[in-house]
Amino acid sequence: MASPLVQLSKVNKHFGDLHVLQDIDLEVNKGEVVILIGPSGSGKSTLCRTINRLETFESGSILIDGVPLPEEGRALAQLRADVGMVFQSFNLFAHKTILENVTLGPMKVRKLARADAEKEAMQLLERVGVAHQAKKVPAQLSGGQQQRVAIARSLAMHPKVMLFDEPTSALDPEMINEVLDVMVELAASGMTMIVVTHEMGFARKAADRVVFMDAGQIVETAVPNEFFANPKTDRAKDFLSKILTH
Ligand SMILES: Nc1ncnc2c1ncn2[C@@H]1O[C@H](COP(=O)(O)OP(=O)(O)OP(=O)(O)O)[C@@H](O)[C@H]1O
Ligand SMILES: [Mg+2]
């Protein structure tokens, strides 16, 4: 059997005295969609940032497609291409057009010629439904549109896995679904995804597995229906009772 695409073994990390990641073991197979949920401060964002090497860790190992996370240099740039990340805030380049935002990385890192980069970028913008906005700058787009551009920009790097850290939590309610729809389509297309979200509808529709974190530990892992209907640990029950009453 093929090795997992993402493999964390006994990963530990501290912020000063805070043991923010405690012996984290997590394997994500190719094409799998994993939802990461848990209380505020449990370490979800830190875990994502560590997988993308935006944070260092002290012990344990992280392999992407069988290869340890690189320290620096070209290998790190390649890792950032292989592991796409979409944040709560869209982080688009404000003074560049939508099209430029999507072509920049492929031209710089994948060394594509401008014409090729633009052709592919337009296809991706089409896929996320914002191709008609290609000539505008980010501030001229709605939050939901900007987040879809951010997804297209990550996809333009041909990532092996996509990390999403609360991609819809900064959006007005009417824009949440247009972003989730793109993510559902991406999941159906076979993309390997790790998604921090409290959107239960998305979890039920698209997730293969729910991973519940609390206080720096993975406490429980289950398929979505099982997790939501029959959480096994008191910590998960307590967490679900709080979010499901909203
Ligand atoms: N750069 C940092 N320096 C020090 N402490 C940090 C840093 N980043 C995060 N922390 C702390 O680490 C813990 C985990 O934070 P993290 O952002 O990973 O939680 P989270 O599960 O993503 O929470 P939320 O649901 O609120 O986004 C928190 O106690 C946070 O205050
Ligand atoms: Mg977070």
C-alpha cells in the first residue's frame, strides 16, 4: 500500500511554557478529506502552520509524500507549492490584479511563461467562478470572491495537499456557501485536504474523517456521522453541545 501523503509522528511543539502540540500522530492518505475541529486555542491553526513549515517543531517527524519537511531554500519553496494553504484572511496582493495574483507563483516557482500561466490561471478562475473579475484588484471583489481567488491561487501551484484554516469564518453568511461549494467540488475532484472548520454541513458532505483536537492533543478521530451522532469522549461531547446550539 502507498504511504500516506501527509504523515505526522509524535510531533511536539511549545510556545514558551505552552505545550501547544503534544505527540501529534496524524496520517492523511491521498484524496482524503480530513476536518480538524476543536475549541479555540486547541492548536488547530498551529498544526496547519507546522505542516506548512510556517512554524518549527521540536521533536517528531512530518513527511509530505514520504519526504521530511525541508528547512530552507529551494526545497522550502517547493514544499510551499506542494502544500497549499488558504487562511481566514485572504492574503491576496492588494496592488496586483486577480489574474496577477494567480500567475505570480507559477511564473516564479514553476517557471511558466506568462502566456501559459495566464491560460491556466483563467481556467482556474473559471472553475471557482470569478474569471470575469480577472482584471480587477482584490478590493473590488467581495470577501467570498476573494477567498475563491485565494483557492485558485493555491491550485495554480499544483499542490499535493491543501490546508484550509477557517476559510469561511471571516465571511458574511451569504458568501459562505459559494466558498464551501468550491471546496466540495475540490474534494470531489480527489484533492487531499485538511480543513479547519466548524461548518458541519461541509463536514458531513465532504469529509472522510473528523479529527477532534483539544488542548494540544488529538482526542478523537471518527467518520463525520459517527462523530457528530456519537462522540466518544466527554471533551468532544462538551464541545459539540456548545457549537451545535448556535
Ligand atoms: N505565535 C505564538 N506565540 C505564542 N503563543 C501562540 C502563538 N500562536 C498561537 N499561540 C497559542 O497557542 C495556542 C493554540 O493556538 P492556535 O491558534 O493554534 O489555536 P486554534 O485551535 O487555531 O484556535 P482558534 O479556534 O481560536 O483559531 C493558543 O493558546 C495560542 O494562544
Ligand atoms: Mg485557529
